[in-house]
Amino acid sequence: MGLWAIKKCRDGCGSLCETTARLPCPIYMPWQSHRTGRMPVSLRGAFTLVELLVVIAIISILAALIGGAMGPGIVKPTKSVAMAELEQLDLAIREYHDHLGFYPPDNANDSAMNPLWFELSGTTNNGVNYVTLDGSGRISVAEINAKFNRQGFANSGKRAHSTDEGGAPLSFLSSLKAKQVVPPDASQPLVKILSCSVGAPTGTNINPWHYVSSHPTHNVGSYDLWVDVVVGGKTYQVNNWSKL
């Protein structure tokens, strides 16, 4: 029942009289709490185990679809960077050949640990050390054979500039990124090799260029140059005999 309201009589008697007007009472649904008006916790909607598993399965499918769509978008630009760096080295090697009449020597025992950077950079030899023309690399005469399986560098001389006595070594490299020239051994930071700036295996920043000029398999009479690029756990080879 509603509550009876008490108000002063409009007849002016000054006394309190009952009125027939009823005040509205709040209506509660059977599942609502009489005190709070909220649904009891036990009756609220909740995810069942089956519904939760369905949601997880849908999220997994969407993640796989998104990952698959993004894969080619990552691989293509990474391989494009490697191709651009391959062409950069190709040009330097051919200029080397044009000036010296032969291709830079390689390391017949290890195609990755090759002297290509020292050869293309040009070095001076004072009888004790070979130093690159820009001063960023150095290796002792005694260490060359152990590192590169060579007795010395071909693009080298006593002086950094030409004189009447003879020509000077030349530099054929320019505009290299920091990751394109790296020391494979941290204890010898000035002994460096050429590296691709992208696609290095996880946990390292070294992705060496492989170079073979003494017995090339694919480009007989010139040289083989390649790098293995790792993207998303997969390895792609970028080389100078089957360009993309």
C-alpha cells in the first residue's frame, strides 16, 4: 500500500488533516535487491568456460591473420635494403677492378671473414701495420694471415697520396652506415669486415657479406657476393647472381 500524506487543511482550520492523495512507492522487480535496487551477484550474466574458450580462439585467429598480413610488409623492405647495399658493394668492387685490373682478393678458407673492407677502403703499410686511408681500421702485418688468410692487401702503399715514385691506394667506399662495417671480434675493434645493416640473426648486429673471387661458383670469371637476411625467423638470401 501507499503511504498516507499529512498536510494542513485548505479550509483554514489550522489543524492537520489527512489527505486522500497517495505518495508513489518504489516498485522492485523480483530479482532486484530491496535495499540497493541492484541485481544480486548470483543472478548477473557471466562468461561460461565455453564462451571464454571461444573468445580466446577468435583472438588467436585474428592475431594469426594480422601476423600473416604484416609478414610480407616486413620482408620486402628488409630485402630491398639488403639489395641496395649489395649494389653499393658491387659498384665499389667493379671500380676496384677497373683501377687495379683484378678483383679484390678473398679468403679461400672463410667467405664471411674476408678482407673486402680493407681492400675497398685502401690502406697504407708502414711495415708494421696496415691502416685504412680514413684511419678507422688497422691490422698488424703479423695478424693478416691469421684473420684473412692473406699475406697482405693489394690496394695498399707506403703513402696515402700519389707521388712521382708511384700511385697511392684508393678508397672505393663512401656513405656506409655504422652497421655496414663491424668488428667481428670486440677485442680488436679496428679489425673490421663488411656487414649488411639489416637481417642479422637475433642476438647479434653482425650479418657478414660473403665474398668469393678465387673460385666463384655462380659468377665464374668474376666473383660471388651474398648475404643471408633473417626476417621473422626465416632466412632469405640476397646475392649478385639472382637479383630480385
